[in-house]
Amino acid sequence: METINTNRGEKILVVDDAPDTLEVLRRNLSSAGFQVYIASSVPEAIRVLESTSIDLVITDLKMPKVSGLDLIRHVRENLKDTEVMMITGYASIEGAVEAVRTGAEDYLAKPFTDEELFVAVERALEKLKLRLAGKPHVSTERPLTHGLIGDSQSMHEVYESIKKAATTAATVLISGESGTGKELVARAIHYFGPRASAPFVPINCGAIPEGLLESELFGHIKGAFTGASESRAGFFQTAEGGTIFLDEISETSPSMQVKLLRVLQDKEVCMVGDTRPRKVDVRILVATNKDLATMVKKGVFREDLFFRLSVLNIVIPPLRERGDDILLLTRHYAAKFANEAGRTVPQFTDSALTLLCRYDWPGNVRELENVMQRLVLMNDSDIIDAPDLPPNMRFSVSKNAGLNKTLAEIEAEYIQNVLASVGGNKTKAAEILGIDRKTLREKIKGPQSRFGEM
């Protein structure tokens, strides 16, 4: 059986007038790593809530004097950062509707399995996490590191690599998909190191035409080519004493790769049109969104240059693999663009945050930043909901879906779904469908039935 992660640490209050139920829930939830508090009545539960910050309340419905619905109402009207889930042995559609309307996040009918309990708890806590993340005043971000934001394990590994790389003079190869923040990592390495007071010069090798790249990097002397009316230093000379960052190093030509290899080996450059090499004191950081090792195997990137560049490697994870960092970045950029525009920082609904977390983010952090800017500037409300998100982030169903089915087929599918939702209980299914049990049985066994044996 799959259960929730252990050692979670969230605080859960279980409220039930049945001692056996209290003990079972306490034991199961404690074994999953939660801090569990118990109460046998609503007044006792309220005393716990007044003295302890509780993340989730799990309450029975039927209790003496004060019911679970009253407790749910109390929590919803007094505690902003607490979720509620109801359990009961008196399951009914009316009870479920009333519990949800009052504010319960989920509704479990006794008896339920451990797996059903854990799934419901996980769902409720996820809702709480999303709601808290949508509040602009709630801030759990780690301090900004030259623009880098993230508290996931993979980003902590990047931070550690940055600290180690900053203390050396070795060349660093920074790899990652487009938009992951490779230049931010390079800047952090530079400004955390001993060259911080010297220039940091970023160059996008893929954005400079091949015929101009050599002159841009190494400079040229007067008369070196048509239009060279005066000598001009290149980026390597500009970065003297500091760091030069060569982004998209994979886009350099074979001849340029030879020249870069010479710079790495001899620490000197030769200006275009000159025969005399010049010494340079520059640290070199490079980045790529391609697999250089594969390019070496294909013969399109020099192996000796690859080994020279990859003395140290830092791999930046794509945003889709960074978990809750999506929420941190959402909050950060929403606040940033709202402040720049003089607007109220928007809040995000649970539905919007869920979609943002589920989206694959092919453009990574850069794409998220652009989406947040558009949402802040184009949305007239202070609340951002799922329909406000770009169409490619939202689920869409064809308008013609299902229109080729007969009425009997649609009815059979609906009955099948209702039966599945109540675990095959025909009495509950008939109640939901508004028919008696006999009619339901006839529809299941009828000649057009698609149910098979139930």
C-alpha cells in the first residue's frame, strides 16, 4: 500500500467521541510522521486550537452537544491557516454537501481504509500549502542569491556548487535548459569569488555572427579588415582581472574552438590583424543548453576543448523538477511586477496554483517570469484564477466530445461512474441518481447494459 511521506511534521488535530477511533487515527497518523493531537469533544478541540497552531483538523460529524459541523464553522471563521476534514459513520449525500458547504476540505465515510485516509490528508494539506503560497504577505523564500530563487533540494545542490566554484580559478561548465538561469549562476560564481570587484562580461556566442565573433572576443588592430579604422579591444581585454562568461558555447565554429583552446592553454589572445599575442588575466565560465559530450561523439565539438571547459560542472535542473520552487517563483515575480506597476500584489486561487504546479514549463524560469508579468499587467482583478492563465496551461475538451453517443450509452456511463464513486454500493448510487434500488438493478441488468457482472 502506498502511503504519504513520513517525517512530514505537520500538526493534525483528531476530534472524535469514540476512544477507539481516536487511538487508531492517532497511531496511523503518527506512524506517517505527523504531530497528532486528540480531542473527544468540540470544546476540548477548541481549547487545543487556542493554544496550538494546527495545520489540519479531522473531525467526526455526530458528537454530543456540539457537532462536527459547528467545529468546521468555528475553524473557517477563526483560523485562516487551518484545513478541515470530516469523517462520519452516518454517511449521506446531504451530510457531505453540508460539510463541504460549511468548509470541510474532504469527507470520509466510516469505515475507510488507511490508504483512503492518507490520500484525503495529503489532499487537504496540499490545498493548505497552495492557499498559503497564494498569499503575498507569506514569505518563506531563501535569501536571493544574485537573482537565484529556490529552496528545493536540487537548487541547494546548485548553491553548494556555486560556493565551491567561487573559491577556485578553474573553468566552469554550466549546463541546463534554456531559461533555467545559467547566467545567474555564472554571476553568482563571479561575485562570490575574489574577482568580484573586477568586471563580469557576459557574451552570447550564438547571437554574434561567426565572422564577427573573433573580433568581438579578441579585438582587432587598425587596418585589420575593411572598416577597421582604429584598433579596438575585445571582450577578453575588457574583462581583464575579472570573469568572461561565454554562453551558448556549443554554437562556436571549429576554427573559433581552436582559438578558445589556445586562450585556455596559454592565457593569451591574439587580436585580429596582429601577430603578437597578448597576455590576459581572465577567468572563463561557459554555458550550454546542449549535451557537449554527445556533440564530441558526433565530431561537431572538439574533445580537447570540452575537457578544458568541463573542469567543474554545474547542472541546473529544469523548473518542472524543482517542486515547490514554482510557488516561490510565482509569488516573487507576481510581487515584483505588481510593485513595478504600482498595483496590489495579486492572490492566486488554489485552482490557479494547482495548474501552475502541474504545467511542464518548457521555457523554465524565464517563461514563468513572462507569464507572471502578463498576468499582473493584463488582469483587472486582485485575484488570479485558473481561467486567467494562458490557454496552454488549462485543460480543454472538444466541444463535440461525446456527441456521437446514444442516450442509452451516456446514461450507462453515468450510472457506472456513480457506482464507482461509492464503491459499488447500489443503495448509495440509487440515492444519488434519484431512483429506487429496483430501477437501478433493472438498468444494470437490462439488455443494453454495459456493466457486465456487478
